[in-house]
Amino acid sequence: MARTAGFYIGLDVGGTTVKEGLLTAQGELIAREVVPTPPLTDAVGYAAVTGGIDRLLAQAAAAPEDVRGIGLAVPAPVPSDGRIKVAANIKLDLDGLRDALRESCPAAAVTFENDANAAAMGELWVGSARGTDSFVFVTIGTGVGGGVVHAGRVVSGVAGAAGEIGHMCLNPEETRPCGCGGHGCLEQYASATGIVRSYLAACRSAGVEPVPLAGPSDSRAVFEAARDDDAAAASAIETMCDYLGRALALVACVIDPEAFVLGGGTSNSSDLFLERLVECYRSYALICSADTPIEIASLGNDAGIFGAAYVALQASRR
Amino acid sequence: MARTAGFYIGLDVGGTTVKEGLLTAQGELIAREVVPTPPLTDAVGYAAVTGGIDRLLAQAAAAPEDVRGIGLAVPAPVPSDGRIKVAANIKLDLDGLRDALRESCPAAAVTFENDANAAAMGELWVGSARGTDSFVFVTIGTGVGGGVVHAGRVVSGVAGAAGEIGHMCLNPEETRPCGCGGHGCLEQYASATGIVRSYLAACRSAGVEPVPLAGPSDSRAVFEAARDDDAAAASAIETMCDYLGRALALVACVIDPEAFVLGGGTSNSSDLFLERLVECYRSYALICSADTPIEIASLGNDAGIFGAAYVALQASRR
């Protein structure tokens, strides 16, 4: 196909599904597949993933040799040396999977990136952060994750912990433990789970019945209640904005990025909190960083596919 | 001179003196001059600086044409585009000074870097951070400054505010204002001034007479009191360690560096606080970052000279 200099594949490996995309070097998504996540530890598991690749290539009438890079987004810290040590939610044999992918597409560079970092790179390539050189991506879902991009590349950190915004300790007086073993982490106040918890606490202290919730992370119900002028919901959103605004101001004191970009499910309700979040951020930021824009991510659930492919593209050009 | 491929000059421009050094490309300091800081806004001021350069060259029997780069460390934020907007403590005409330096050494690249960032680069080149790729330098003096180094280069930030560790808001409940206009900044607890203030507060609340102090930033007297088992001094040091340890853990959640390096006058008393600081850092850090080393800077007051020269060397090789 004459329009590109080869293809790139992004694989977003989640706990439930592997989302697979075939992209051009210009960031155009030309084919998409989803397969249930197998244990990625043996030939059967690898074949489930490479089978998806075969179907992507068939859709685009492309050959395996046309694939210049395969990038994987994985739910695990990826240290700067690329050696993944811990993957809590998936079974993954890194070397075995890499070998299987190389056999499938012999001309492809194979790269691994943390999923939040990959989503950040997707937003950089073709999303909200396009045209910036340095920004911080914050994904607000069940937890709070993040990705730091500097000079157009992910900052991984020596242990892969760069961008672990959710575990910044903002309230050392907090007695409830966080999942990380610490306490008072941003995630405890600003994640979907944190918003629901703050909401339930506000209902209890006001002696009012909470709205029905689909689960402990159903922040959407809380946002809907806020639309109906529910005071407990408003208070939970205020807590989220105050903590997240302070966290972003702290991040700005460290790397002073060009922009912040918010993704994850919660960002769909940004009309209810973005203005207040900007106010909170400004109240804590150094004056020279007070106008740093806070934007909403634009790629949604495909950010990981785009970003994984982009990391592979960068690696193939090194 | 056969041993080098040219010379580099580092100028550390402070409020009182300009420290000037002539260095080889290998980081050897071969001549050193100090001149009182003139207003750097006219020919007389520029001549005071270039006169020092002439004497450096004479000491080394080198010619102006041998100078490949001149780096300046300045007490001002230097944004990533190099355009300095504010310099609180010195009078500085950037373009005029640059022209005068280029006239003095026609083959030299001229670079500007924030003073704390330059000190960080000095430590990277020939000091405690040698051999690392990414680290965070924290300088604890009258205030708390910092420099973030990633992939062997300073992270400046879009407004030059990267590394402004001292103004991380750690205590939003604080009522006393910080010099930056905020409140609850790290600097209010962990600078020499902050240590003295914590000490005096502890003396007041215990109803004891403080030791004599040479001024509001005489943390050395507080450290000496701690050596004599003064409980108020111990409490001030504990506060410093708790805040600084938490700040470093927050920084690790953002960029997860290979190491932290502490400089500034207070670091001379590190035997009294480093062990406790490491404990505090670990108590707040994510488990995968808990072992990041916290080291003491080795170049002392010359770090700025070395680092300014190194930044110029990097620029001359681009």
C-alpha cells in the first residue's frame, strides 16, 4: 500500500480483553480487533494474540513483513530498562510473548509500555496533547494513574514508578489504608472509588439516604446526583477537586509541564468538575505555573492502542 | 594545549559575587576567579565579568578562541525556551551580556541555566550524581531549591519552574504565608529559615530559652544545639525530616529518579538528619521506590561553576 512506510500494531493488554489495532505511521487506525485476555504464558495464549494480528492484517490486505513495530500496553510498571517485574492483574511471560510476536511479524520492533503511559503517548500522538512536548496525563477510573511525557517521550522511572500520581501522599493524617500500603494517597479521594466513598461519608454525616449505586466505584451515579443538586454529591466532587488540584500543583513544582490531560471514565463528567478543578489547581500552584491548561483526553478507550503503537514507532526509528 | 579539545567557562552569577571557572572538557577545574557582582546591564558590568575571563585564560595560558562554551548559572527561572523573564536578586540584561561574552570568546556557545539546575548538572558531571542518568538535586539553604535531571539533561519546565521543590504545598492548613505567596510550602519547614523557626516555636512552647542565633537562617546553631541533646532542636530536625521525606516521596511518584542528592549549607550537618530523613522518605514512598538512595552533594559552592560549564559543553556538542 503506497500511502505509508509500513504499519504499526498497538496491543492494549487489559485484565479482561486485549484490544488490538493496526495503524499507519501517521496515526490512522485502519483495523481493530478485540480478543479475551488469555494467560500470556504459553503457545495457546500467544496464538490468541497473534491470531488477532493475522485478522488485522487480513482486514488491511497487509503482509506481516509490512509491520515495523508492535507495541504492548500492559497493566504493570515498566522500568526504564524495560524489565517488568510485577504484573498484578495478568499472567505474562514477557520473553515468550516477545518471541511469538517476532515470529509473527519478523520486521517489527517489539516494545512494552505501562498502560497509563501508553495512553499518554496516544494522546500525544493523535489526541488532546498533540503538538505539546511535555505534559502529564492523569487517568481517573477505579484508581488514579498517570503518565509523564517529557521531550516527546514517556518518563518511565528507574523502577517504572514515574507517573504514579495516584499514590502521592497528600494527607499524612489519613488513617484508612490505601491499596498501595500507604495512606492519604490522592487515589483515596480523587478516584471513582474515592468519590463514591466521600459521597457515602457525606450522606452519613448529613443523615440522608444515598442514591442507588451500581458498585463501590459508581462515580457516575454520584455525578448524576450532583446534577440534581445533591449536597453530599457536591461535597464529594469538591473533595476530589481540592485533592486533585493540589496534586497537579505539586507535579508542576517538579516538572512544570506544558499541560495536564485528564482521561479515564470520570473525565466524561468533566462539565461537573473541570472549572472547579482549575480553580483549586490555581490556588495551590506557583504563580508562574498557574495558567497551565488542564484538558480532557480525546481518545477514550483507544488511547492505549494508539500509544502502544506510537512507542513502537519511536523505537523502530531509533 | 594538547590534553583537551578546548575549554569551557562556568560563571555562577550570585547576588554578591560572580564565581568564574575555566574547565577542561573532562571536568577539570584549572583556573578560578571571583568578582563582585556588578549590575549586568552595561559595558562596565560586562567588562567586570569578561575581565575575570581574561585572567582565567592568562592563568591557563589559553587563548579566547580555545573557549568552546560559556555557561552562566543565574538566580532566576530559565524556561525551556531560554527566555528569562524574572531575576529577583540581580540586574541582568541577557542579550547585552551574551553579546559581550561572544565578543570576548568568539568560538563559544553561550548558555544560561537556573542556579539550582546548574548545581545539579555539576553534581552529575563530576560530583555525587556522576554515572546516574536521572536524579533530583535539592539544595537546602535560606530557601529550598531543586533541579531535576532526566536523561542526562536539566528539565527546565515550560515556565522554568521545574525543580521548584521548595514550593510544593505540603500543608494546606498552614496559615503563615510563604515568600511565594502560597502557604504550607516545603520551604517553610525544611529550609535553614524553616528549621530556625520550628526551633524557636518549640522553645516557646516548652518555655525554654533558645541558644543564641546569628540570624533567622542560622540553622547551624540549631544543629549544634541538637548535638548537645537540645529537645527543641531535635524537634525542629524531626519536622524538617518529615516534610522533606514526604516531599521526596511525592517527587518519586512523579519521576521516580535513580537518586536524590542534597546540597546547600544544611547538608554539612547531614550526620544529624540523613538517617532519619531516609526513614521518613521510606515511610511515605511507594514500595518500589523506597530504596532510592539519598546522597549528599560533593562539590559544595563550586557546583554552579561546574554545572554551568557542563551545560555549555552539552550545547556546544549539539
